[in-house]
Amino acid sequence: MGQSTMKKGIVFTLLGATCWGLSGVLGEYLLNISKIDPVWIIANRLFFSGIAMVSILSIKDKHNLVRVFSDKKDILKLLNFSFLGLLICQGTYFLAIKNTNAGTATVIQYIGPVIIMLYYCALGRRWPLPREVIAILVSLFGAVLMATHFDFSELNISPQGLFWGVLSAFGLASYNIFSLSLTQKYGVMPIITWGLLIAGVVVYFATGSNYIPENFTLIDFLCMAGVTIVGTMLSFSMYLEGIRLIGAVTGSIISCFEPIAAIIFSFLLLGTTFGGIDLLGAGFILLAVVILSKR
């Protein structure tokens, strides 16, 4: 892998994580301030982002949009990516927040990069590279530091919260792993488009989410639009392009930049302040990115 490819992959992955950081802040507003049902948020963000992306690609790149359906094995991979990856990761993360809190859910979800590394090590019958181990430990420490401030009294994990959190970590690992062969063969945009639409259609109608919540304000609509466009369409497109270039292990570790972005957007949009511990945690996560970028 060339240095230019590595740098390009890191930039795309960081941009995807930044979009998720913004989405998390907007989602927190919808969940905790507007008290909107998390299932409704999950269903609508997937459904409408899938509809929008199919509409765009059917005009811009119709040939590549339908090409994935020419191979039965790839159709099965696409379904795995849609349900075992995208849906589980996105759905269970919001449910983990509902049953615990945002910090706890974030910490548990970042078991995902460890799962990915162990999967590829088992697949390749090799031990993890020292650089990978150091980067994972450093990024996990940074994420835990930012989410908890070493105050573990807030991490009261109910059985439901732990269940949804661990499932979200496996979802994070799954969509990283299942997407790679598909995006390398068909490109990122067709795969993320069908992944969102397939998962979105099923969950949207299965949960009866085709309604507008009571007292749904203009701010709620703008937050939901941000979660859908920035936090789903843009974030997944850029992140999957990033891991296509640099691999699932490296990409998943760099995605730990998400809590840094979330703190910045919390400060800018919600007035949440951050201090020295947050900056220290951010420093550890950025250090992990630097470690991975060195060859």
C-alpha cells in the first residue's frame, strides 16, 4: 500500500468518523431532549437515506447500481452487510444509549476494533502486529478516558444495556468485514445504497415507523435531516471508502476519532464544555492514528 493511498484512506475514515460525531450529538438531542422513540429514529434514518441514495445513483450510475444483483453469492453478502452489519450496529447503538448512556454505549461499542483484529488474525493464522496492538490499546484508552473521565460510577450497566452494547460492537465489526469484498468489487456507493435501503425498508415497515411523532418541531426535523444526510449517507460512504483503501482493522481504530468530533460538536451546538481530560483522551486517539500511519 502506497503512502498516498494510506493518507487518502485515513482522511476518508476521519471524515466518516467526524460525521458520526455530529450525528451522535444530533441523536442525543432527539433522544434526550425531544424524547423521540429510538426505534423511529433508526427506521427513518435508514429508510430515507436509502431512498435518497437510490434516487441519486439511478440517475448518475444506474449500471453499477444493479450490477451487484448479477451474482447470487454477492447478493447473500449484501444481505449480511445490510442486516448483520448496518442494521445491528446502528439500531443497537441507539438502544444501548437508551438503556445506559452515551458514554457507556460508546465505550462498549469500541470493543469492535478488537473483534475485527482478532477475526483477521484468526483468518490469516497470525499473531497481531505490535503496531496494531499498541494502536488498539491507545485508541481504546483514549475513548474510555473521553467517555468516562475515569468516573466509573456513571457506568451503571443494566443487562439490557450490556446486551445492546455488545451487539453494537459485533455490528461494528460485521459491517467492516462484510463490506470489504463488496466495495472492492462494485465500489462503495452501490453497496452502501442497497445496504441502507434493504435494512431501511424492512425495519421501517416492520416497526410501523411510517408516522410523524407528536410535537415534532422544526429543530427536530433539522436534527433528523442531519442524522440522515450527514450521519448516515455521508458518514458511511466516506468511512467505507476509507476502509476499502486501508483495511478494516486500521479503519476501525481510526474511527475512534468519533468521540473527539462528538465533543467538538457538543461544544459548538449544545454548549457542552470540555476540559483537560477530554483533550488528553483526544491526544491518545490521535496518537493511535499516527502509529497506524507509520510504516
